[in-house]
Amino acid sequence: MSNLLNISPSPHTHGKDTTKKLMYGVVLALMPALFTSVFYFGTGAVIVTLTSVISCITFEYLIQRFILKKPISITDGSAIVTGLLLAFNLPSNIPVAIIIIGSLIAIGVAKMTFGGLGNNPFNPALVGRVFMLISFPVQMTSWPVPAGFGTGYLDAVTGATPLAIIKEGLKNGESLSGLMEKIPSAFQMFMGKMGGSMGEVAAFALLIGFVYMLYKKIITWHIPVSVIGSIALFTSILWLVNPELNADPLFHILAGGVLLGAIFMATDYVTSPMNPKSMIIYGCGIGILTVIIRVWGAYPEGVSFAILIMNAFVPLMNTYIKPKRFGEEVKNG
């Protein structure tokens, strides 16, 4: 009886990397974006990030210790990653109490309810973010304007995001060319000089993290490239068909949470597919849904919803889209 096999959730690939090493690799990759957010939003970015991370770690510990009565695993880094990603999806002036509620939903409902890391079907940080958006829409859509390192938590000036300006302006019958004059240039958006959540305003910093994770083989290129590529292709078609109603593809890639979602959230190990073909289909699905929601949906942004919708299809893709087995006979004709 001492030789019983231990059954664990997928994936089952053996290698030298551990969950802890991979998670802390993601944490390190997020640091350039975090520093950039602190540079633009000041004290608010620090308070929101610390509150989110500490809350996620605390809730995971309490649930494992007193409810599930399982070994404590808060040192594996997954709760820290969830806390950072949740913070990156929030305004830098959101009340602390709302952050704590969102952390409870992310860890307690989206992660631990299903048994913890490796079992959750949906990205915990995005579940927390969407819950907060639906429950606290005013606080979740009051975006501070980047004002520099010295900005206080409570004295931030709020404004509309580029996506919201375009969405509302077109709805009111304004021309796209006129609206584009009201938003930052492509270079300013690339450098992060625009309103939005903490993780949306650091395109160059997110790309640094992307390169680092590729170099360390923490992720592969398939999902991020397919997400960004499908968005670029879809919006290019719309832009060429009617440039007075549809923004150019570069705007759609730099504005909002495309880069954050494609690089750090869609690539979550647990909630993304396990083989390259499925990854590309998954990424394209996220890209197409994002554009559909942005252009024809009620919300100006659709990345979070698109990723969660495609999360639901991952078990199906893992079941029916598989690489050929070694030694499988290939039939001709």
C-alpha cells in the first residue's frame, strides 16, 4: 500500500522547472510594468498593488488553513501573481475595501472553490476584475490621468481612456478623425502616457516582460502573437472598409489591455491550452471576441470578457485537438 500512485492535475510534463520558479519568473517579468505604473500614478499604484497582493495571499492562507485544511502553498508564488494581475486591472485610486472584495472573489471563488492551483477553469484575476466591474462600475471606470511619481492616492485627477473617448464620440455622431485629435499619439500610448488601469499604460514595459518570459521559456509565442495578430488583422479589415468609423490596428493594440491580456493573462498555465495548435486557435478566438466587443458591444474594452469566454473552451480543445501520438499510423488517401 505504500506504493500507491499520486494523481495530480495536468499538465504532466516532467522538467527541471517548478511551479515556484515559473511563478516568480512571471513576477519578475511584471516588475518593469509595475515600476512604470508607480512612475505615472505615484502612491496610488503602490497602495493598490500592496493591498491586492497581501489580500490574495491572506485569503489563500486562511482558506487552505481553516476551510480546506490542506497544506499551505502560499510560497509557490501563484497568489502573488494573481494579486499583481488583479492590481494591474484596476484604477490606481480605487478604494481599498473594493480591492479586498475583488481579491476574495479571485482567490476564494475563482481559485480555491475548484481545489486551488491547477484546477480552476477561469483566470482568477480576471474573474475578480469582472466581478468588480459589474458590482462597482463607477469606481472601476474612474480612471486617473497619469500625473507623475508625486501623485497622491486620493488626489488623482480622473479622465476617460482612449477607448472610451472613441466609443462615446462615435456614439454621439462625432467623426473619428476629430476624436483621434483628443487622444494621445501612438508614441505616447506606447510609453504609457494615457488614462487607464495600472497595467494598461506601460506597453513598452509589458513587452520587456514578454521578451524576458520568452527568453526564460516561461511562455511560448503562440498565444500572445495569435491574440495580437488576430486583432491587427480584424481591425485592419474594418479600418480599410470604413476608416471614418473604425480606428487603425495600431490604436487597438496600444490602447486598453490587449498587451497585458495577451502576454500575462491569456498565457496562464492552468486556463490556457496545452498544445501549439490549440494555443493559436485560443489566441485568435480572444482577439476576434475582443474586437467584436470593442466595436459592437456595450463596453469600450473587451479583453477580460474575451479571455474568460475562451477559458471555457480550453477543456474542449485539450480533449479534441491533440498532436499525433508517437508511432501513430498515417493513412494515405
